[in-house]
Amino acid sequence: MEEIDFRTADGRVLHGYDSAPGDDARLAVVWHHGTPNLGTPPAPLFEAGEWLGIRWISFDRPGYGGSTAAPHRTMASVAADLTALLDTLGVGTCALMGYSGGGSYALGAAAVLGDRVEAVATFAAIAPYDAEGLDWYDGMVASGRASLQAAAAGRDAKVRHENSGAEYDPEFTPSDLAMFDGPWGWLGSVAGEQSMPGGPDGLIDDDCSYTHPWGCTPSAVTAPTLLVHGTADGIIPCAHARWLADRLPAATLEIHQDLGHVSILSRAEPALEWIRDRTG
């Protein structure tokens, strides 16, 4: 895995990852990480990626890992960061895969990059905060609701919430907890405070981006899109996926009974195959 640092047009450092530098014969799949995580590509999918001919590309969103923070960033502005990364690596078209909030960033990137994106797969993606007809907070665990409501009140309010000592309880389901005993225990190596060595800007700016305008619209996504969600998800309820599926022109919706926010990743390998089947 090659790691690179480069400067964006506004002078920030962006830290990226590339599993097969210069290998244009492979399908480039960009991994969009969850909150709060590092951006390293998903190790549990490396074996499947090898036999499918995948070149993994990813980056730490601003405020995470080695990437400079960018307060008030949006889905659209982070899509511009991805464009800069792809141009730096000499990658033309790609597919996108995103988990949790990273699923929303994948959709935002697909909306901005247009024909440069061949396919998209998301797991537990978040719908826009202004989603008409969606009760955005309905079904969320209490601590998650409180955290996102603070973000919706503005960045200063979110900073106060994070500094208040409020604890976040994801209320993982038994199926979620079982995932940590298998390959997806990898999430523990990229999650939490270790992903934010410079402080909580990554988490703060992620949550603010989820509760403020995206700067783009999901309906602009024209690439084939797979939306995967579990009915037992209390972090991002599956009503978000249903709302998105109704508004994406080329969406396929997969709702899985009894799967939660982490256990939905048990469907990641089939989704990677789905992407490979829909790309040239």
C-alpha cells in the first residue's frame, strides 16, 4: 500500500492511499471511510479485491490522519479533494464504495464527478438533512441523535458538545458485536481517537456536513448505485436508504433484515462483485 501526501489548491495537505500505483489495468475503487475513521482501504476486502482485479484508492478526509482540517467542508468540497487525488494518481474513471457517512460522501462524489464514476455501492449511507418527507432522526439511538442535533445547531455548538464529556453509545446489536471477532474487527484499528491525532476536527466536521447542505444533490448521481442497509441499524436508520433509493435515477436498494450498522458490512464482498459486474 503506497501512501502519498500532496497539497490541494488551497494549500491543505491531503493524505492518500493507493494499493496498486500505476496499474491502469485494474478497476480503481475509491473507499470512503466512516466516522470517525482513518481512510485506509478496507483490509477485509483485499482478498476479494485481488481476484476481482481491484485497485484500492482512498484518502483521509480533512481533519483525519494526515489530512489538514477544513472546517465547514461539504460533500461537494470533499468530492473536489477526490478529483485532485485522482488527477494526481493519473486515474481517469473509477467506482466508489462508502460506509456509513462515507456512503454519503461517495454519493456526493458521484454527483460531482459525473461520468468519471462508473458505479457506486454504499452501506448505511445518510440521507441529506433537508430530505423532504423523511423524519431524519426517527429511530436513531439517543446519543447519536444528541450528537447530530448539536452539529445541526452549528459548528460552535458541536465543538461544545464534544468538549462537554458527553459519551457516545452506538448501542451495537449482537450481530454488530460479533463482527468485531472476525475480519471486520479491522475497524478497531482505524476508528476513534487514533484517527484524529490533531484533535476532533474530523468528527466535528463530518457531523456538521451531515446536518448542513451537501453542495450537490443525490438526484444528480447517474452511475448505477447499490444502497445496502440493515433494518436493525439504530445509528443510521434504514429509512435513509429508502429515501435515497426513491430519488437516485439508477438505484438498487438492498434492505437486510436484522442486520445492524456494523453487521451490514457482511454484505460488502457481494457488493464489490456487484461493482465489478457493472464496470467496463
